[in-house]
Amino acid sequence: SEENVTLSITGMTCAACATRIEKNIAKVPGVQKANVNLATEKASVIYDPAVASVNDVIAKIKKTGYGVQEEK
Ligand code: 9UX
């Protein structure tokens, strides 16, 4: 199955930041697709909720060195 979550990211200052975050999110087991938009400072992530959780994705972004919050 699939779930989609949108996260707000802080701390990105160049396009390579967004690419870096995308690649790192994609390494989280269960993540199927990750898109990070530098201009809107948002990440859209599709994942299998049986394998990954939103918190797994949040933890990975923090570990990569950026601030992150779930969109309400
Ligand atoms: Mo650009 Mo982002 O040189 O961590 S990659 S600032």
C-alpha cells in the first residue's frame, strides 16, 4: 500500500541541498518516491506504511542536517 506525506523543510540554501535530501530519503526502507522542492521548502514522500513511518523519514532528514516538520 501507499501513503503520501508532505513535510516542511528548513535550512536548504542551494539546489544541491534538495537533491541531497531526496537521495537520503530514498534510502529509507519502504520509501517509494521522494520529491524535494527548494522553492516551496517542501518534501513530498510516498511510502509503504507497512515498512516505513513518517518518523523514519523525519529522522533521516534531521540526520542529513536539516530542520523538518510535518505539514498539518
Ligand atoms: Mo549547497 Mo546545501 O553548496 O547543504 S548543498 S548549501
